[in-house]
Amino acid sequence: MGEGRIQEKVQKFGRFLSGMVMPNIGAFIAWGLITALFIPTGWLPNEYLSKLVGPMIIYLLPLLIGYTGGKMVSDSRGGVLGAIATIGVIVGVDIPMFIGAMIMGPLGGYVIKKFDEAIEGKVPAGFEMLINNFSAGIIGALLALLAYTGIGPVVVALNVVLKNGVESIVNAGLLPLVSLFIEPGKILFLNNAMNHGILSPIGIQQAKEVGKSVFFLLEANPGPGLGILLAYWIFSKGMIKQSAPGAIIIHFLGGIHEIYFPYVLMNPLLLLAVIGGGASGVFTFNLLGAGLVASPSPGSIFAVLAMIPKGGYFAVLTGVLVSTVVSFLIASIFVKQASAKQDDSQLEEARENMKELKGTIVKNDIKRIIFACDAGMGSSAMGATTLRNKFKKAGLDIEVVHCAIEAIPSDAQIVVTHEKLAARAKSKAPNSEHILVRDFIDNHVFETISKRLQPINGSVTIEEAIEDKEDSAILRKSNILLGLKSMERDEVIRMAGSLLYKSGYVNEEYIEAMIEREKDLTTYIGKGIAIPHGVGKAKENIKKSGMVVLQFPEGVSFGDETAYMVIGIAGVGNEHLSILSNIATAINEEDDSMVEVLRTTTDSEYIYNLFHSQS
């Protein structure tokens, strides 16, 4: 239990570190390209244009990291404070302060968040903008001074120690041993954290001094993963063998390492293969003097090629080839041994384990409401204060924050804004629920939210969904699953069939009958809706009429059409026709507004009531 909690915290910390860097990868690539082209040893040496290299690495990149780190903690206010705090560790030094930015950015966000919490509900309506601006300015100035006089020198000293330690490892020829930590760390989804939180800062400093760094290749080397996938392609069987070529393209060309993680999780002995491949690749890189000018993220072979300095192709590509071959040879032994007793379900099980590791299964409740206006300071701040006070008096634990339209987080749950700003708000958060008002102070938001006070059905598992015991209902509220991730058509139909089966509507044989029906004739009925069901003899496997509703906001391909709502049906007699009639009435309105509502809503209660109206 303790180990699980530690692992979870390490993964969370890793995701946080990578989260500060990943949104700014474009800036890193821009810097890398300018460096590769215009420095004295670059492809097109240009003294004038190369002047961009220094300011970008010293100022732009750390400030972006600091801003992003602060924003992750406390939205745009946190981002501003994070950037102000970061400038304090940048000024006066001639080394890239990425570590300093990763400290000061989140610290700035944390301090302003705690301040905002301390004054919550205590600011008189109308004074929000004044308090917000002056508090950010005063706290930001104090943080910049603290960073400049105290934290900056400590980070510089730490950087010197780290640099000396790294040089000692390199000089002792022990660098290949880092693969013992890097390769297993990838499988635990620490790849981005290691690359952007540890290796890239070291590599950037080295590249600044000598024009390239091997540290950019340690995590981004696609060779070990490629060797694993090649072994499965050649020596495995069934679905696992068939899936390997596609995974190779996604990993080696697209740079998405995560695609090969399930293949390793299926057979943990393959950790030896990726470690061996990684170590041999690092040894070859070191031996031939390989290096890149910047971090090739994502680590596809194309990104690696783009960051190779002039004259460095042989060394880099040889190291990638060696790591691929070694990983392949070791993996082949274990894949051959396992293929005789391996079945397709193991890959699916490994993928589910991977989802658990990455923490992708989330159940959402109404925890936070965003008030948004043009600037995020005046009217939205007053509206947020008013609503927050109402919730507090009612004893409701719902966070209310305000921000500018442009700063609305894409994953916002509920967004409140003026009706004239609706289009802009929906473009920033298309999958959120939007409540439109004419007056930020005197509005119906509190009444709208307090009436339902039920958890929003976000992304839940089938096991959670069947806990509802309304056995007599044709459509149960718990069988309405919203916000699901897109997948292949047959997987979607199988999910709907499984939910019908586990809810007691049908026998298990009905599931495959639904898929066979789809092969004969599509069940897509238009307006983004499909109604998969079994026909003919399949009706013998129906125990009682039932329906399930699955919403896929990003869509599922049904032949030439895209379905956003998939309604699985098992019908006995005409019991279910009234619900289908209500669905048809709703989507056959003259405009397509209801289609968009069905695609984006996060309120299962609303869907239930709509489908049961007048039935």
C-alpha cells in the first residue's frame, strides 16, 4: 500500500514537471532549429541571426516554463506570478535557469493561490479588480527579490554540483548505466519528466558550451522501443502480431513512446531488452561523439534528424541502429517463449494496466465553476464573488473562479459568461457546459446549479454504471455514459452490448449479433446518432427491453458518417419505441442546436429527461 502511494506521488510529480515543459515544446523546437542553422558550426552560419540563440535560451524558455508552472497551480494569475518570480533567478546569470524556473514558477502560483484563498469572500463587490492587481504586483515584486537574492544563487550552486557530477560520470565511462533508470522509468510514464525535467536542462547547458549534447538522446532514442515492437511483429501471433506494425509507425515516426509500453507490460522480462538496447545505444553515442543541438521532442526519428548538427548523422543513426538491434535480439528470446501461451486478451489487459498507471480513468463531480468575461477582472470577478457567497451560505463546497475568455481552461466543467460572449467562450472550451447570462450580478446561475446538485457523469467504467438497481427501467440513468474517449466502431458496439448484457437486458451472445448487424447495414440514422442492435434470431437472446446511451464528443466513425451518440438497443415488442420517438423528435428540429447539445452535454440527468419526455 505504501509503495503504491509512493509510486502514485512520483508519477504525479513527474507529470507536473513535464506539464511545465510540454506546452512550450514549440518554443524549444524553434530555438533548436535556429541554433542548428545559424551558430558558427551550424548548417548556415550567420553571425547576425545567431544573436537570437542566447536571449531565447536565457530569457524566453525559462520564462515560458515559469509562466506555465504558475498557471498550472493558479490559472492565469498564477502564470503571471510565476513569470515575475522566474525573472529573479534569470537576471545576473549566464546559464539557462530551467531548474530555477521549475521552482519559482509553481511557487509563484502557489503563493498567489493561498493569498486568494485567504481573502475569499472578504472582498467587497466592486473592489475585486483593485485588490487583484495590487496583490499580484506586490507579491510578484517580493518573489522576484527573493529569487534574485536567495534562490538564484542556490540554484546556480546546485547547477555547478550537478554539472560536475555529470562530467564525472561521463569521464568514467559510466553514462550507459543511466539506462537502468531511464528505460524502466519510461514504462512508469516518467519519460517526459526525466527528459524535460532532468536531461534537457543538463543537455541545454552542454550544448550552449560545445554546440551539442548526448543528453538529448538518452530518453528520446527510439531504438529500444523499436526493437521491442519488431520482435512482436516477427515472433508473436494473433492480434498482438497484427497490431505491432501500426505501433511501429506511431512510435518510430510519430514519436509517441507510450504506444510500446503495453507490449513491455505484457512480459516484464522485456525490461531487460529495453535496458540493454538503451545502454548499448548510449555506449555507441559516447564512443562516436554523437549529440543533438536541442531536445527532439517528441522523440520520433524525424525530430531526431532535425536536431542533428552538421556532420553528426553517422554517429547518431549508428547509435539508434545499435540500440534497435540489441533490444530486438534480447526481446526475441522472451517473445518466442511467451508466444506459445500468449493470447490477445493479454495485450488488452496490459493496456488497461497502462491506463491505471497513467491515471486516465476519472469520475467528475461539480467541483468548479468558471466565470469568464473579456478581461477576467471586472464583471466576472464581481459575478464570481456573488455566486461564491451564495454557495457558501448554502453550505455547498463548489469552487468559483473568474478569468478572461481567452484564459478559460479547455477542460473546464461549467463556464458562466455573458450571452454576447457565448461564441468566444464555446470556442475556448467546446466540451464544457455553458451557462449564459445577461447580468453578471443578478443571474440565475445559483438556482440552475443548486436544483440538480448531482454528480456530472463524466467518464465512468461499465462496472460503476451497472450499480443502479432500477431493474424495471428500459433506460436507466446509470446507463447513460458521457464524455467517453473515441475508439473503433466495433469496440463501441461491443461496449454498448456489454453494458446491455451486464445490466440484465440480454444474453452475452447478443453482443456479437449487434456487430454482425452493423456489417450488413449501418445503424447510423443521421444527425450524429447511431442505434446498434441485433435482428432476426438475435432477438432470442433478449431478456427484456433495454437501452444504453454512450456519448463520444470527438466522434466515432460509422462508415462514411461520424456518430457522437451511440444508443444500444434491445427491444421486445414496442416498449422502447416511445423513447426512440422522443429522440427522433429532439434531433429533427429545424436547426442543429440539439445535435450539438447531445454531443457536448455533461449532464446525464438532462439526457434522461429529454429521452423520457412525454413517454
